[in-house]
Amino acid sequence: MANKPVIALSTSFFHRKISDGYELMCKAAELGFEYVELGHTTAVAQAEGILRAAKEGVVKVASVHNFCPVPPFAAPPAPNLFSPAAKKRGESAQWARHTLNTLAFAASAGAKRMVMHSGEMNFWLFSPVEKISAAWGEIARFKAEREDLIALAKRRPEKDFSRRVSSLDAEFGGAIRRYESI
């Protein structure tokens, strides 16, 4: 028997509307959701209430979006607060530290999945994103612009990708394997 898809309400929907974590989870249940994704808008102050609600079975946590909860020194939303692709070792170390915090929080909340950003591509003279956005309503043009972007990304120096891989390996080592049983 195939697994049925999980439909989860992103708690980012409640960003700036509900500050209490327990109340947030109850509201998701009241709206008819069995699952939530804890977003990168989740504040540290909400964590205790969220964990209590998850433990009580108010709703289940399907996934957690890095960084969750958002470090107290950052203003949410903060999905790109730190990057594993950073050239500076200190930033990639901070990315690892806060990603491990997110993994620990995910495990505490019963989440089986985590969403992470792995950095972004920067362009020197122009951003192809503007061309793709402008073509959004025209399917053929949009597909052509998207293919151009994919081709451009494939021509990027290998170091962009290898820096992400080496950062993940250096920062985590075997740490992620501890969470494989989540």
C-alpha cells in the first residue's frame, strides 16, 4: 500500500499573527490540519508551546524549515541567515551550528523531514531571475528562460558546488547520521 501524501500547513502562515506556540498549533488543528511545517519564521519564544502541543498530539510536525527556531539575534524570516556555501569559514560554521540546533528541535518535535537552503548563485552583471519572473505568464517564454538559467548554472565553476559539499562534510562529519533515525 502506497503512503498517502502529507499535507501540512506552514506555520509561516501565522507569522506576526500568533506569538504563542501552543496557540499556533491549536489554530492549525482548528483549521483542520493534521500536520504542520514549522517555518523559518518560528521564534525561540514559541518553541516551548510548540513542543508541548506536539507532545500532546494537537497536531503532528511533518517537517521543520531551517533555521527553526530562528536564532534570537535574528529577525524572522531567516532561511538564508547563514550559508554552507560561504567563502568565510566562520559563516559556514555558524550555518552548521544553527542547522544542528534545527535538527535537534525537529527531533524533539517529532518531525521526519527538514528543509534546508544550500546557498545561492550570485551573478556579476545581471540576474536571470528577473527575466524568468517577467516571463511568468507566457509558458513557452518561461520555459526557454528557465532552460537558459539551467544551462548557465551548469557552466558555473565547480568550486561553487564543491565548497558546499566540503562545508557540509567539514562541519557535520558524522553528526547527521545521529539524526537518521528520526
